[in-house]
Amino acid sequence: MDIFSRRLSALCLLLATALASAQAPDIPSAGLPGSRVDELLVLARRQNADLAASGFELEAAQARVHSAAALPDPIGRLELRDVTNRADNGSFNLLPGRVGSAKYTLAQTFPWWGKRDLKRQVAEADAAQAEARRASAWSELAAKVKTGFAQYYLAGHSLQLNGELLRLAETLERLAQARYAGGLAAQQDVIRAQVEKSNLRGERLRLESESRQTAARLNGLLRRPPTAPLAEARVLRPLPSAEQLADGVLSARLLAANPQLAAQEAQLLAAETSGELVRKNRYPDVTIGVSPIQVGSRVAEWELMFEVNIPLARESRRAQESEALALAAAARARKEAVANQAAVDLAENVAALEAARRLEQLIASALLPQAEIAFKAALAGYETGRLDFATLLETQRQIRQARLDRLRAQTEAQIRLAEIERLLGEDL
């Protein structure tokens, strides 16, 4: 029995060491990004190509504001009269001083009062849409990075847990072999231990593949090569308090900061302003021109020109006004739909985050300690012959499942937090 007592002590020590290493704080790796999500977000903001494209689109929309209300280019015109010089029995000529007369016209069109301001307001609304789209692009990107980091954390720590359990399974196999050699256990115990090791090794292959896939996705978001190395994910972000997740607080922040709502609000403003501009087209634009008339080498006279366009195409104008009204109504309805869907998504993710947090707390405070106690009792019972090896393996699987469920609950809470922050357009 001494050898079995030593085996029991070694297993208990191994289990205690594994549990301590899983709970001990980690020191971030130097030189590589990936240990914390914050540094990945900094890289994403600086390097992501889609975000850069939305930034250039915003610059273009802001530049259009300065030109939207500008006057149209003036018109210059030259009219040559009597180019054949028939009145003077002369010959054909195109020089202004050698024809009957030359008329120079400079004309400028002035839109009806208020049209230029409306054009500028439409351009400003378009720029506001571009700014909201860029904010939305960043919120989407940040949510993807946060979600990818949580999945990368889950894969990495699942691999760590797999390694600890594999070492434990090897110790259990040695214990079963020692008991079988002493005639105290059946060969089936050794086979079961070996099958458990094989299952853990198969699971490790799957986890390694998941870890590489999540790392490749993260690198893609950061505009890095897919196989570029990342540091081990070590620290998850703290979850917000219950006060921060209160319905009234989040609803107010959603209405104030949601980038999709801001984009829809700007689109509605642009549609309404465009409708006002279409109605202004009932009134004519005015063109004023001045024309000096050259005869020979001198200016003989001056002409002043006043011109208006006549808006007689009523059917076309009414169709344009109907179109503008329909577009404004569509923008208003779309804004309501986006607001309603955002509120539903927010409530759903808050509920899921709270559930994941409660589950993680339950596993940490109750299920995991109970599973560890059950395993130690089963180990002692197997050593004394009171329990079979199948029961011992089952308690070991319960520990593995409890720790995996805890990791998954932590990951689920982080993913839900990322979705909440995407909806809010800002971090909690």
C-alpha cells in the first residue's frame, strides 16, 4: 500500500499544482501583440484597411461641403459679327479688330435665394453620414477584434487545460498499471486510461487548429500576415457592473451614441433638405451678363443681359417632389426600424452577458470545487479498491468539463460585452 499512498500523494500534488497554475496571474509576453485586447485595438485602428477607406470617404464628403454652395462657373462668350466684311467690301477674317464688330459676354448664374444654403446643408448631412459610417466601421471592427481575442483566449487556455489533463491522465495510467501489475486491478483499467489519453490528444489537435484559425482571423483584422506570431492571450477585460448595465443608462447611451442611428438621422436630414431644395426649383435661377462690343480697335458700346429660366415642367417637378417625400418617409421609417432593432439586440446581449456571468460564478464557487472534491474522493476510493476505475475517470471528466464550461462562460460574456459596446458605439 505504500506505493499506492505515494501515487495518491503525487496525484493530489499534481492536481493542486495544476489548479494553482490555472489561477495564477500571467506576465505578458514582450515584443508580440496579443496578450491584451487593448493593444490589438490600437493596431487595428492604425492598420485596418477598411477603416482607412472609410476615413478617406469621410475626407471626401467633408471636402464636398466647401464646394456644394459655390456659385456655378461664369460663362464667357465671343461673338464675331460680319466676319466676311461684306459691308466694307473686305475679305473673310476672324480677328476681332478686323470684323464688323466683336461682342464679348461674361455671364454669371445666381441660384434663387436659399438654394445654395440648402445645397450646403445637404452636403453637410452627407458628411455627417460619412462620419457616422466611419464610427460604425470602427465599432464593427472593434467588436470583431474583441470577439476574436476572446475566442483566441478560449483556444489558448483550453490548450493549457488539455495539457494539464493529459499529464494527469498519464499519472492515472501509471497508477492503473501498478495496480494491474500487483493483481489489484483488471487490465481494462489500463486500457481505459490509454483511451482517455488518446481522446485528450485528439482534442488537442482540434484545439491547436482552432487556435491557429483564430490567430489568423485576428491578424487579418490587423492587416498582418495570417501566420504572424501573436503573444499568448492572458487577460480578459473586466465585465461592467450591474449599475453600468441598467436598462435606463444603456438606453440613453444607445440613443445618444449608436453610429447606425446617427447615420440614419443624417440620412433623414439629407432627405428632408433635398425635398426643400426640390421645392425651391419652382423658382427660376437668374443669369446676369455684361457685354462690351468692339468695333475696330475701340469699345463702341456696352450691353447688359438679364436672363431667367422658366420652370414650366410642372409634371416633372411634381414627380421630383413626390420622390423627395417618399425618400424622406423611407429614411424616417428606416431610422425607426434601426432604433427598434438596436434596442432589441441590446436587451438580448445584456441578458446573455448576465447569464454568462452568473454561470461562471456558479462554476467557480460550486461546481468546480465539488468536482475536485469528488475526484480526490474517487482517487482515494480507487486506491483502496472501493471504487472502480470508470468512476475515477468520470470524476476526472467532470473536472475537465467544469473548467471548460467556465472558460466558455467567460468567453461568452466577453463576446456579449463586445456586442453591447458595438451597439453603443463606445466602451463601457
